[in-house]
Amino acid sequence: MHRFPHQFTLLGILFVGEAVFGLGAVDAQQDFERPPIDYHKAEVDDAVARLAVDLDSGEAELRFDEDFGYLRSILHELDIDISSQTLVFSKTSLQLRRISPRNPRALYFNDDVYVGYCHNGDVLEIAATDANRAAIFYTLSQSESDTPTLKRDRGSCLSCHATSRTQKVPGYLMRSVFVEPSGQPRLSEGSFLTDVTSDFSERWGGWYVSGTHGDMRHMGNSLCRGDASSFDRDAGANRTEITDRFRSQSYLSPHSDLVALMVLAHQTQMHNAIAAANFETVAALHQTYTMNRILDRPEGFLSDSAKRRIASSADRVLRHLLFCDEFELTDRVTGTSTFAEDFAKRGRRDSRGRSLRELDLRNRLFKYPCSYLIHSDAFGGLPDPVRTQVLSGLLEILRGKQVEGYEHLDARTRRDILAILRDTVPELRKMIAEG
């Protein structure tokens, strides 16, 4: 269980940045702005930044429509499926005055980009994962223009969104709260961080959830009319139709798919773990190489401190990668949209047609519990020392080494994951060939 005191207000799905190296929020932003990270000054290379270049050159165009502004067009340009739509009705994000149970905020995502939309909102809120700079935040005005511009945030997001709940990097966050009929979160009752380890009963407060889940219960679809002890989870359970709750004609889809929500819970913290390992390794290498020059040590010498920092980061990535401590489902889960099929189609497949995107939804989220984000640019962009350690540790575990915390992977599952990775991750295939 991840429970937080009431004074924290970063709830729902937020694009959240925070301190590196265990510092507080104010010091954190200063660290981001300084070498070796240079978060605000360094050139970025993410899907949204590339789209912005194409818009400037005329190679891409965003089309405006009267109903949804630039939403349809930006989703098309960024290759985001409409079926990924999830809906948040708590007043817990940038355009909170636009949000209510009758007018929820919609979130769309793929492996690299998240797009937030409010009906009649002023802007689209966009966050993209840069392979070397973690999450980068943008807005796009919802006013029609001959030259629509993707505007990068230059500090305001990080000044507010700076907590350890994003693993101390600019990242992503799913939260679950008790919500009053007005949409206001009842912060005095606390809140929950949502990831794959979260108890089902603590997920999705303030979210709409369309799908079935048997005897399990969650906090979605329900309002808090008393205190937390009287909150009715049964009222929102197993809802395949949610359009009686909001103005569905104001959205691209009538769904807030349960499977999409579960994938999102994994993906947000997996992204954060990768980014945290990147930042920590870059900082450790910068520090030790600086000391090498001062102490006249060999150029590539790694101090014990640097080795420990890199090893710790690699371990965190590995635990997220292999779904350690994942909540065990006690009933079958189904969604209501085409998200599960759309998501699976994007997978890299091995010689037997298997993919890390194959869903289980009976006992756990994925049939083969190793994150599909191992194929992402973010994972590939990890500095060599930490990426190599992650892959080496992964190879040892999948070959049968008994490591505490990985007992959930039986021998057959390990063999299957290893076979998929051998065919779909060239770097790991090379390591296997080299023995």
C-alpha cells in the first residue's frame, strides 16, 4: 500500500518532475538545470520535439476541428490510439476548473507520449519521454491558428511537480483519491499511488473505469459522500457502460478502459525507473570522472561509490522490468474498448510469434512478465554501465539464478521470456552468444 498525507495535491494522472539525488524540490530544480543533466538547456529529442520540427518545416500539419480542437490531429501525428482513452474526474490537474464528474479529463497514451484533453479546455497537455532527459512537458493551445505551436514548459511544471513519487526524476504519476460529488478530492482521507504492486481496492479513485473484474473491487466510478470508511466500492464495480456518468459526446470514445488503466499503472513507473537510472548514472560518472582528474587517477576509473549508485539503479530497473511484487489478480479482468487488441498489435514478436505485450488478465497483467519498454528508446538510451548491468542481471535471473524477490517467475516463464528477448533485443542476443 502506498498512502500519502493529505497535504500532497498531485493527484490523478499527472506529469510530474522532481529532485535528483535525494534533494528537496527547490534544490532539485537547481540540480536539473546544472551539468551534467542540464534539463532545461540541453537539446531534447522526443516524439513531440520531432513533430515540432516537422511543423516548422511544413512536413507535418495539425488540423483543427470545432468539436475537439487539435486533439484528433495530434493523436494521429503521434501515433496514439483513441482506444487508450482513460477518464479522470477529480479536480487534480492543470485545468481543474474544467474538470468534474460530468466533464472528466481524458488521457491518451502510447509507449512514449501522454496527451491530456479537457472538453472546452484552453490547451492540450502533453508529456513525452526523451531517451536522455526523462519526461519533457508541452502544451498546445486549443485556439485555431495558422501556425499551431507546441510550447515546451521551462520550469513551472517542475516547480510544482517535485516529489519522490516519480522516483526523483521528471516523470509520471497515477494517483487514486476519494472524490466529492463536485469533483474536489477529499484530501483529508489520504490518497494512493497506483502501480502494479497496488492493491486493487486502492486503485482509480477519481477515475472512470469501464470493464469487468469479478469479485475484486476498486475505487473507480464512485463518489465519496461520507468518510473513507463508508466509501462504496460496490457501486462502481463491473461497469461496462459508463456514459450515464458524463457527456460522452464530448469525447472521442465512450470508454475508460480497465486494461488501459492497468497498463498505464505499469508504464508510468517503468518510465520513471529508467529515467532515474539514467540520471543517477550520469551524475555518478560525472562525479567520479571529475575526481579522477583531480586525483590523477586513470581516465575510466570508477569509484566504489559510483559503482554502488549504478548497481542500485540497475536493481530498481530490473525489479520494475520483471514485475516484482505485482498484485496477484483473483478474478479475470476484461476491458470494453479495443485497447487490448490495439496494444498487442504493436509488439515485437519472436520466431514463435510471442510478444511481451501478450496480456494475461487472469492472474497478472502480462502473460510474460517482462516489460515491453525494454524495446523503448528510453531503455536503449541508458548509459552503457547501467544498461549492461540490467541486461546482465536479467540474463542471470532468466537462466535460473535464484535471486530474492524474483520467486514469482517459474522455470517455464523464465525460459519463455528469455526466448522472446533473444529474438527481439539484439544486445541481449549478443550477450547470450558470447556466453
